[in-house]
Amino acid sequence: MQQKKFEELFEGYLQNNLSDAEQQQMMEIIQQGKHDDFLKEKIHDMLRSDYVTDVMDKKQSDDILNYILSKPQNEPKVVDLNQKRRRKVVLQSLFAAASIALLIALGNSFFFKTKTVPTIAPEAPAVAAQNTLIDFSGKQLVHLPDGSTVLLNDNSTLKYDQNSFGSKTREVTLTGEAFFDIKHNAQKPFIVHTGKIQTRVLGTAFNINAQNSSDNIEVTVARGKVQVGHLEKVYGVITPNQQIKVNKSTLSFEQNNVSAAIVTEWKSNYLILDDLNMAEAAALIAQKYKVQILISNEKIKNCRITASFLNEEDLDHVLKVISSVIETEYRYDKTGTVILDGKGCE
């Protein structure tokens, strides 16, 4: 009975016909993990058709993924796909649990292509404009359309307008705390809005702490230059290991020399593998967990992986998830060294 109900809810979701209550019910059923085979089959069906991939857009797949990731589970779940299929489009979101967002690239990756809506000549007065605001909540790694990345801390949100982002400027709104790594573009400044404060950059790496629990907004630079101010005044331009602290109420500010590494220490709890080959990924894992990792087959180094481990997962958990997806096995030798075995990737 529940299987039939879930299939009806999922089909309704693809057609955008669910109420909020029905959508919540569907997400809760997905989180139970009892319908992975059905989801896998649906994804395969989409990939076999040139037009069915339009049915589920990126936002829908991300909604499902983010809901799953918000519910901690004991074991990771990964919907495995045929990595050898070649297509014009690639699949943008796989379903993963245990607070891990996985996107594995083995030769060719798969993404859902963005849904396109055909233009229809209006026969009646125009309806209200579509909401184009994109928002992210909670700790996660956000990829922006310009190639920049934002690592959100817990209890934080990031928003931007997908229609205006990148037209003349690249503007986002932050609440909470985040670390920004911004792609350089001299023609399109990157601007972060935090209350009345604006942080303006061209391409750099910096941290903004605007937590609600604090009276201040702190902007700290790790790389490059950052201009901090508001609409009527520029407080200053800071460089690596400098910080501007602004009082939210009075807008009084001070500039200090700080250690950017200490300010951004919160990131050390996260393990971010952002489209890395396994040699690079193994180096980061070894560094974080203070272990030595040996890759027995050179072809394993060709496998690429994108993974975000954001809840202080232990080493075995990380190795188990990665090994299950890139079809390898891991073991420890007598000295405690991790050995990765498997066929690898071409």
C-alpha cells in the first residue's frame, strides 16, 4: 500500500501537483530508504529517454537530496548508475544519505539538465512573475553559477536571484557564517549583503561571520582583497590576515590583524572533496585523519569524486562510502596504513 502511495506522490511531485503537506509526506517516505529501487529505476528511465530528463529539474532533485541529507542515518545510501552511458547532458544530483552529498565522476558523469518551459503566447492578462530566488540553508558546499564556491556553516543561509546573478554584478545575501572562494571577474564584482553591510570583491577567499547571536559582522580575508562598507561609506580594503568588524546596530567598525586560519578553523570539521581525482582525495583524507593511504592500482587515481562530509564522520565511514561508489575495497595493514584496492577508472 505504501509503495503505491509513494509512486503516486512521486509522479505528482514530478508534475508539480503536490500540496505542501503531500510533498512533506513524500520526503519522509524517501528518507526511510525503503524505495531506493523505485528511485533508481526512475532515474534509469529518465536517462534512457532524450526528453524525459526534462521532467525532474535541478531544484526538484536538490530538494529531495537536501531533505535526505537533513536526516542523519546510520549507513550511507547511494543510488548507483551505469557510469559508461554517454549523453549530451549529465545527471546533477544523486541521492545520498548519512549527511553526505556525493557526486561521482567516473569518465562521464550524469546530471539532470535544467527544465526548460516552452513559451506560450498569452491569451489573458499576464500572471505574476516567477520567483527566481535560489536559497540554501544549513551546512553545505554551494556551487554558484560563476564557478565560485561557498561553504556554509551551521544555522546559515545563502540566497541569490538566478536571473540577475552575473548580469552586471554577482550578488548574494548571507545570514550566519560562510567561507567564500570567488572566481576572479574584473567586469562583474562579487557582492555579499549581510544586513546593511556590503562586502565587495573581484576574486578572492574570505570568511564572513554574521551570526544572529553576535552583535557584530566580521569579515576576514584569507586570499586577495576585500572592500567592506555600506551604501554610503567604505570602511576599508583588507588583505590576507586582516579583519573588519562592524557593529550591527551602530555601524561603528574596527580593523585588526588576525589569523585567518584561526578564524576559519570551523572548516576543519568538514571534509570537502570537490571534483578531485582519488590521488588528491586520498591526500586530503590522510591529512585530516592523520593516516597513510596507499593506492594499489594506479587506475584508481583516475576516478573523480565530489563529496561533502559535514558531520565529523569517522574514517571508516568516509572510506566505506567512497569505496562503495568507485567500486574499490579498503583494508588496513599491520602498521595501520589504509590500502585501497580495485579496478579503478579509465
